[in-house]
Amino acid sequence: MTTWFTADTHFGHANIIKYCERPFSSLEEMDETLIENWNKAVNPDDTIYHLGDFTLAGKEAARVYFLRLNGKIFIVPGGHDRKWLKGKDYFSRSGHPVTILPPLYTFSVSLPNEKHPQPIVLCHYAMRVWDRSHYGSWHLFGHSHGNLSQLKNSLDVGVDCWDYRPFGLFF
């Protein structure tokens, strides 16, 4: 089983193509490519954390996008998620309910050959320090579209950094 991370899909946001110089000729091409890349990587029962700016559109558009995407989807909200965030009963293509997490979320995973679980801190925004950052915790974020230098143990998981695909951790 794989755990995936992504951010900044900006489904339905035509101007993001220009703002981030994405290599798409239209909104439809961008949305379809992002959905195809997501579903090629993420299996129906994989877990995927989306770290904000899923879509700027409203509740019905968000519902339609979720219904086209594989996986157990967890959302750490970003600033552009306000229009749809308070909607209920979102489900993925796999039939799993979409879970909305707090804007700052920490969990731990067991890694092979490691005695102690690895803490991972998720936020839409990059932080210079985070919970247990001086003790080896990881920080994954979006928002910057690849325009920030990385700090030790931090990583921009936005689609602009990963060839418009989710970033996978294989546990």
C-alpha cells in the first residue's frame, strides 16, 4: 500500500496555467491530465493527502472532481478551498468518503527497519520550523508551486514540482 501526497491541483482554475506557466493549452487539458495522472498513480485503496488548493470552484464542482479520483482522500485545506470546504458527503471514485483535516495536521508512520515511527507534519503553507523539526520530523507542504528553497526535512509536494502527479511514499 502506498501513501501519496499532492497539493495545488487548482482544478477548474484556468488562470493557474498562466500564473505557474503550466504546459497546458486549456483548462480542460489541465484538469484531464491531473485526473489521469492521479488515477494512474493512486490505487482505489491507497491513501492520498491533498495539501490544499484542490479547487477554487464551488461544492458541486468539488463533488464531481472527487468522484473522478481514486483513493482514500484526506484534505488539508488551503486558502482557495473556502467555496466548497463546508460541503458534506464528498466521495472518491473508489467510494471512500473524503475527510477534511485541520489546516495543520501531524501523524506518524512506521517505516521499514526503523524502531520509532516517523512524524510527518502537513500544512498547505511552508514553515521554517514545525513540530519536532529539530528531532527529524518531516514537513510536507504546497502553496509555493516550487518557488521556495527546501529546508532540511521539508518538501513541496505540489503538482508543479512533481510533473503534475502525486508524490508517493512507499511504506
